[in-house]
Amino acid sequence: MIVSRITDLIGATPLMKIACGARGSHLYLKLEKFNPGGSMKDRMARGMVDDAVRRGALKPNGTIVESSSGNTGTGLAMVAAERGYRFIVIVDHHAAPDKIRAMRAMGAEIIYVDDDETGKLSTAKREALAEKIAQEQDDAVVLRQHRNAANSSSYVDTLAVDLLREVPSLDTLVGSVGTGGSLCGTAHGLKRHSPTIRVIGVEPRGSIIFGGPGGEYLQSGTGVPPGVEIGTVIDYGIIDTGFTVDDIAAFNTCRFMARRFGLLVGGSAGAVIYAALCETTTMGDMSNICAIVGDGGEKYLDTIFNDAWMDDRGLIDLSVEADLAVAIGTDYPMQLAA
């Protein structure tokens, strides 16, 4: 395919099928890291910018301001570079350094919410600073991804359409919930054609979306930490089940996928795959479940895939990998051919 704009490459990402157990069920991994910006947030970034232009909120050569933990910012930096907008992104030190470097490479202006380099999530501070900075600019628009209807609608006509074409007999959709846009938008698009599809939302332990106790977590770009208002994009009415996954299960799933399948996925994607594989153990024969794999693991080589980093935080647990091997019905580790 020959295109003239980088955003024309967004979507049509590949699927990877994994046979699960002996009951003929399959897990389909929608590999969103193959979007040009490296994550599913490319769809949302393009959709929100297009919507802001249609509404007249974003003028030619205008300024986009947004708070981001990395992937949304990367998508917006890409769109802004392509279309000639100035982009100011508010981040904290919870973001992976490679995401920051990618945004800066595309011309984004990086503003840290404070000088705290402990890696804590500072969502509320980021959002407040984004609003303040935008008010000081004459031509700026804050996209407010957690409360922007274009976030969700960006997936209705893109990711949902992909899945309807690729897996017409889909039984269950599993995805992470942060802003809620990717999962809820995709679910709305799917249920228009297949109302019985079951939808499972996944959040980190410590997130407050599904009512659990709040706390700190290391998964990036997902969940809502305590003290932050849950956004209006989340549609609880379309999510059938909320599933909570702690950092240990999420990150060891990432490591399992790398070692067993040669597939690098990010931390929140690891949580989604873990939840999906747990779900396959309770599903009926010949079932099809799809996990939205939000981004790749290449940005987390210094953290999730770093033994010392994992060990220092007490996150290594080989029993998670053993349980996952049972779920897919194969021995782990794989025996190499002689």
C-alpha cells in the first residue's frame, strides 16, 4: 500500500491467533502496536484532532495541549507534525522514557508536571496544568481525552470494523479501561451487529474504575488512580464484567508472551492477555475471544523486561507463566528441537 500521509497507515493492524486448551477455543490478539505511532491511541489521536477541526476549535497552525502518560501523546505528536500544529504535552515521570523521546523527536514540547522523578502517577496534576497552559495560549485547544466523545467514536468506525471483518464469530472482547474510549467504542461498534458479544474491561489493581480500593500501580496508560475523576467516556452499560489485574500478573504475562511467542507487549496489554487467558478456561467449546493488545513492549525494555528492575520491586513470579502455559495447553518452556 502506498500512502501520502503517515496517518493513512493507522488501522488494519494484524491479528495473531492462539489455540487455547483442547476445547477448540481461540484467542485472537489484535496487535495495535503495528499502528505507525506504536499503539491503539493513534486511532483516538487522529479522531480527536479531526473532530476538533470540524468543530472549529482547532484552527490552522493552532496549538494542541494534552496530558498524557505517553501513547496518546505519541499519537498526537505524530498527527501534529503531519498537519502543522504546535503540540504541548504534559507528562509525569511515570511515562516510559522512550515515549518521551519519541514525542520530542516529532517536535512535541514536553512539560513535566513537577520535578518528582520517583515515577509516581500524577494524572490530576497533569490535567490541571494542561488546562492552565491552554488558557494562556490564544490559539490552543485541550482535547480532554477522558471526557471527549470523539475518543470513543474513533474506534466505532475503525477497530470495530476491523474485527467485524476479521472475526465474524467473535464471542468475547477484552480490553483495558483507562479513558474507556478504545474498549467502549469498539464494543458499541461490534454490538450493533452482534448484540450478544460479551465485553470484559481490564484495569490495574489500584485503579478505581470498577469500585476497588485505590492504590499505586506501575501499569502505564490504563486505569484511573485514586483522587482522579472517572471520565465520561467510560460506558458502564456496555461493559459486562470488570476484571482487575495486579502488576505481577500483568508484567509476568508480558515476559511469558516474549519468551513463548516472541511477542513483545506493553504492561497494560499484558494485563489484558492475562484476563483473556483466564476467561478462556471458563468458556465453552469452540469459543472465540479477542484481546485488544494496546501497544508493544519495545518501550519497556528497561523495566518490564529488565530482570533487575523487576526483582528490585518484587515483581518476578514464575508461577504466573506456568499458569498461562496451562491455559494455552502447552508445556512451558518450549523444548527446542535437537
